[in-house]
Amino acid sequence: MKKILLCTDGSAYSQVSYEYAAWLAQTMDFEIEILYVTDRRGEKAVQSVDFSGNIGIDSYQQLLSELVEIEAARAKINHERAKIILKEARNFFRDRKIDRVKLTHETGFLVDLFHQLEKDSDLIILGKRGENADFAREHLGANMERIVRSSQKPCLVTPREFQPVYRVLLADDGSKSCQKALDYLVKLPIFHDLELHIISVATSNEAKARKILESAANQVKAAGLNPICQLLSGEPEPEIEQYIEQENIDLLLMGAYGHSRIRHLVIGSTTAQMLRISHIPIFLFR
């Protein structure tokens, strides 16, 4: 891994994402690019509608002048806010002796800019929710959901609170995305010192699920890991959630998409549900 793209908006969720990026940096040397995007909609005070016929040309010109001043002031405030957020992020990593940090500030829409910015990154880290998402407990941040749907890179979605990672769970459904997760587990040294759990959930075909589980176990054992493997039966979401609670799992790895024919349109149902209910970070793979 050479580079992580860490998306921030300065919210509490973003602060937690810094903690998980620092955790990954313990055993790996990579650059962290911290991205803050000023939403262009916040700088659109001046509209193109002409109200001069309603309020008179002189009053309209005065109003327009005032709106231009407001827009300029708002743009300046947003720029200063971005500088403060990025500076605080850099200080966070400097305090932890992590110096390979790049600060990037863009103005526009995060989703529109994202695909160009992610090209030279190996991993995306972002908070589960954003600065305005504290109104509904299970609400998913709009930017997070769109990025996870469309990103071609692994995404680490972080929760509201940080907790040290000791136990990792891979929920394997036999998909190509889960195979990528297995490859990640094998290659990254940070996972080699953790307690690794692998589960497969049989909804109907137990023989198939068992075969998936055995294949995953053989792959990680060949890399020197000693996984705890469990075959479960039932619906994936409640079974995964219950296993996380019972085994005190600290990090979940799973595919971002299932086998649905419309997976290119919507995020996989199991993935979406786990993102909503989980209180631990989730590594997602396309």
C-alpha cells in the first residue's frame, strides 16, 4: 500500500477516521492524503433571477451588490474553515509521528471530484456519517453511500467511536469482492497479528457455504494465518450482527456487493444493512 485517501468534513465521524488511519500506519509506510471539499452550493448566494421589475432597478442593483458581498464573505469563511480542519488533521498525525501527510482542499461536489482523486490511492477512508447526520441514528451519510457504491478501491467506513482492533471478521459469500478481501488479509502485515474469524452464512445451500468457508480457510492458512472458522445458517444480516456481538469483533471485512443483477445500480442489501446497524468499522471491497 502506497497511499490512503482520507475524506474529512471536520465532523466527529471524521475525527474517528483519523484514528483508524493512524492504526493502519503502525505497521505500514504510506502517504495519507487528507481531502476536504467545500460544497459549492454553500457559495451560491447570488442567483440569476432578475427581480428588478418587482422592486425597481435601483433597489435591485443594491440588493445584488449586497448579495455579492455576502457570497464573497461566505467563500472566505469556507476557505478559512477548510484551512482549520486540514491543519487540525495534520497536527493529529504529527502528534503520532506520522509525517507523510498531504493536505488537499477542493471546491465543488465531493462525489464529482472523487473519482479523479482516488485514481492514485490504494484505500479510501471515510466516516459513516457526516457533519449533518446526527438526526437519525441509522441514517447513512449521502456522500459515503455514493462513494461506496461507485469507488473502485477498497473503502474503510468508520463508526462514531474508535476502539482498538484485536479481532477481525471476514464475512465470505464466495463473491469476487470477498476474494479481494481475502487477498488483502493475506498481503497486509497488520492483519497477521490479529485474531482472524471467517464465517459463511448458508441461507439455503449449506454445502456451497461450507465449500466457500473451506476455500477461504485454506488460503489464509497457506499464508501463515490461523483463522477461527464458523458456518452459520439463516439470513446474513442478523447472523453477522449476532456473531460480531458474541465474539467482540472489532473490524468487519465484506464485499460491497452481492450477486444481484442490479448490483451496478444499488448497494448490496446485506452491505447497506450492516453499514446502518454496525458500530464497528467495515472494510468494503468491490
